[in-house]
Amino acid sequence: MTLILGLESSCDDSAVALVTSDRRILAQSVVGQNSAHQAYGGVVPEIAARAHVEILPGLIERVLADAKLSIAEVDAVAATAGPGLIGGVMVALLAGKGLALAAGKPLIAVNHLEGHALSPRLADPDLGFPYLLLLVSGGHCQLLEVRGIGDYRRLATTIDDAAGEAFDKAAKLLGLAYPGGPAIEQLARTGNPEGVRLPRPLVGSGEPHFSFAGLKSAVQRAVASDDFAPADIAASFQQAVVDCLVDRTRLALRTSDAPALVVAGGVAANQAIRGALAELAEQSGRRFSVPPAWLCTDNAAMIAWAGAERFAAGDCDPLDVPARARWPLDERAEKVRGAGVKA
Ligand code: KG4
Ligand code: ZN
């Protein structure tokens, strides 16, 4: 059994966790910054980076104290090294380097997307490789075949907005607070998902990718028309996103013989999306796995867990490992027009 300290600061959540290789979360904490960014309707990189500098050291101290452990008892330090807002990424990475150096521990520079991609295996001990992963977060919307640690093949990505970005933009148009995903999901509960006719970009197309920009423009027109109740717009928007995700994932399932379908990333916290993907898995005879909602949105348990998987594979990093704003999971995948750059 090994014990990994995980550190995360690539967007607007400062997070620290202590996780064991046998899937126990000994302590963890996530501190968000929603109130600091709400006035701007999105994350302001400079504000986020400064807040991580203030919050992260105290969180490390508290998480170690909660677990009644010292840094000397940790086997390795895992820190997110990208992709994300570079000022924020540097905070956890440098904190991790400092701890590793001072305590004489190995450092594991974790790709934030790998944290999301492997998070289902922390919650689901029976989930083996390979699996087809729908990774939906604030900065990404991808279908990946996860074949093993560090072995990812991208089958599809977005040609414009990420799924979470679409939720955040639609929420802003509806005058809802950031982050938009949870706000839309809540408002959608009282709305009619067929109340507003909205497009489903690329649905039915043989091209494997995602697109959400046209959906956002349609929401903009619906809001501007004053003809629809906000709850109906929210419910119809959410249904359109569900339909796009299901259709694109169904297409990818035709080209992958992975026995399991998995969904992860912040948008996977959405109940309608979880339900629709579970149904698709059942229809296509695949095992379905999704982490609990708290493990879908940004956290450090997934970073520590990815660190534990990498550590078990003997895969650590030197202290001069760089921070990366862009860091695709599948480095061989072709760039497509407009793909998101955030984590
Ligand atoms: O993975 P995550 O926490 O951060 C990134 O790595 O981007 O994802 C954040 C995104 C935001 O766009 C947020 O609006 C969305 O996930 N999100 C949701 C829900 N909870 C968070 N989207 C839809 N429904 C939700 N319940
Ligand atoms: Zn994330």
C-alpha cells in the first residue's frame, strides 16, 4: 500500500487530498472561489492564481492534520502540472516540488485530464482497461479510449465550445450565476425539455466530433425573443446537450470494442447526463461507470489517485518538469478547429 498527497490548482478550485493505492481517501478538501469570480461571469485567471497562493498552503496543513499524518509518511507527492490556467497550474506544481524536495519524496506531475480520466477507477475497483471515456468538463469535451495508464486514444473532440463551457454560456445568457452547470440543472427541473426547439449540432453526422456553438446562439435568440420561460429554455438546452452527447457517444461505440462506457469531468455531475449515458450503455451491452458527483468536479483525490496509478507503474518526474497550459492526453491526435484549451 502506498500513500499519495495530491495537489490541484489548475482552474478555480484549490484542492488537497491524501489517497492510498487501495482506494482509501484519508482526508481531502476543496476550496472553490465562486464568489471571487461571480461578478465577472467566469474565471479570471489572475484572481484565481493569487487565490491559490493564499489558500493552498493552509489546505495542505489541514489535510495532513485531518489524517493525523506528516509529510514524512507520504510515499510521493502528485501535483497537477497542466493543462489549465498557467498561473494557477504553477501554484500546485511548485508547492508539490517544494514538498518533494524538502521531504525527499518522489514527484509525480499529473495531467489534470488524466486525473479526470482515471477517477472512475478510484470509485469503481472493478473497472479495468480498456474503457470508452466521455470526458466532459469546463474546457474539454472528448471521447477517448482509455487503454491503460498513459495510453489514451482520442476518438472525438469539440470543434468549438466544451460541454461545460456551453452550460456556463447558456447560464450567463439566462442571468444565472457562475458556474452555470449546476444552476441550469436546478432551473431545468421545473421546465419543459420540449418547450423550446433548439438545434442538436452534428447529431446524425458521420463526423465523430462535438459542436455546441450553434446551440448557444439558439439559446441567445430564445432569451432575446422573450417568448419562453427561463425554466423551459434551461430544460430544453439541457436536453439538447444530452441528445448531442448520447448521439456522438453512440457513434464512437461503433468504432470501439471497449467493454465499458465511462463518463467523467465536471459536467458528468449532471443527473440527466448520467442517466442518459447509463441507458446508452445498457442498450449497447456495455458496463457503465460514473464517479460520484463530487469526484466529477475538480478535486485533488483524482490527482492523488492518478499519482498512485503512475507511482505503481514506476512513473515519476524530475524536479524540473514544466507546467503546461496545453497538454493533450493523446499527443498524436490531430488538432481540430477551435478545441477548448482550459482544463
Ligand atoms: O471538471 P470541472 O470541475 O473543471 C474543469 O476541469 O473544467 O468542470 C467544470 C465544468 C463547469 O463548466 C461547470 O458548469 C460544469 O462543469 N458542471 C456542470 C454541473 N456541475 C458542474 N454541468 C452540468 N451540470 C452540472 N450539474
Ligand atoms: Zn477538471
